[in-house]
Amino acid sequence: MKFTAIIEQGESGWFVGQIEEVPAAISQGESIEELKANLLDALKLILDTNKELTEKEYLGKQVIIEELELS
């Protein structure tokens, strides 16, 4: 799965950005490379947190959980 980074340079010279498909994934970096790495870290944190919350919501319930792949 690929994501789209929206990047702009702030007044301070740092780069700031967000992931278009997950607007809550925002970060900054002194370089574009650092920003991209930080955005991926932010995305991973959001996805991991959402997974934990979902697992707690369905704890003790009979559900089917299947992985889906977006190509």
C-alpha cells in the first residue's frame, strides 16, 4: 500500500507535512528525508493505536477478523 505525503517548507526552514490518506498523521523534519521518516513513524503509531482500541472493543465477542490487502 502506498501513501501520499503533502510537504511544505515552513517559515523556520523546517519541512512540515501530513499523509493525505490519513490526515491525522502529521510531522516535521529538518530535511525532506527526515520528514518522510517521521511521517511513517506517525502513521505507524496511529495504525497501532487504532488496532489496540479495536481489539479492546471486540474483546470477548465472537467476531471474524481477516486481513485485507489493498493493491
